[in-house]
Amino acid sequence: MSRARRRRGWLSAAILAVAVVAPGTIWAGVYADVQALNAQLLAHDSATAVLQQWCADHRLAEPPVIVARRQPAEKPADARIRALLHAAPGEEIRYRRVALACGARVLSNADNWYRPGRLTAAMNAELDSTDHPFGLVVKSLGFHRVRLSAELLVAQDSTAIPADLLRHRAVLETPDGEPFSLVVETYTAQVLDGE
């Protein structure tokens, strides 16, 4: 299946999934923004680029720049993660957890397991020593996303806006189909205007 067809399929599924939320509660006030963000995330390979544009369009901060605030943590890759990444036995898998922020707002919390051997030495050094988002650091690889799931974190009968709105899971692959990163991204209510 082509990447464009796969993307259209995910986009259609995402719109249908979001459409089941009943617009009769406090949730109705943010429904359109959540739907729009979810659709944009599903239509693009770089979540960082989507968040940067979102931050600019919604004037969430000035300047609208996304930074990855590193959160020291250890989550070793289990057998399932290693299989998704096609990691060889004994191959190093690194873990990086960040809060993607625009100004004072944390728009997303991201867990990322990646194969440093598939990145350049300069990329690995940048990931280890800066607050640059993963997607920007590895942009030159020309990667694409293989989406595993897109989940709404709100019940149909919600009467309040939850702290977390969406969760996406995806594998990042090089143009030749080699997986090098697994990301789990949780998008917060701070993406909304006036939060």
C-alpha cells in the first residue's frame, strides 16, 4: 500500500473516531480544535512541524518555536519494541523522553526509543546535548511515519476537558523502509486556545 493511500486511510479513520464524541457537553467547545489537530497529525510525518505550525496559527507563544525539554528517565526497550524497530540481538536502543513545549505551554509529552546506529554521529550528539526535537534532528533522513494507533483520551460523555487529549503511536522509517524510532506522543489540553 502506498504511503499516500495509507495516510488517507488513517485520516479517514481518525475523522470517524473523533466524530463519535457527542457535542453536547463542555467538550463541545474544543471539539473542532481537537479534530483539526488530530487530522493534521495524521496527515504529516513530522509531529514537531505540525506543533510548530499549530503554535503559530493559534498564537500560543511568541516566537512560536518548539523545544524538547528533556526529562531524564529510563525505559529499556522490551521485546515488542525491539521487534517493531527490527533491532538485531544486542543492538543498542536508546530512550529519550521530552516535553515538547511552545513558550510556557507543554503541547505534547513524547516517549522515543531509537536505534542510534541508524543515525549519524552528529545526530546522536545533538540528541544527547540539546533541547532540539527528535524530528528536527533527524529531518535529513527523509523519514516517514508508519502509524500504529491514534487514540482519543476523552469519554463520549465528558463534562470537563481532560489534561491529555490525544495519544499517537508510530514507527519512523527511512525512505527504504528501515525502522529507526518508535514514538508515543501524548498531546495535552495546553494545545487549546485560552488554556
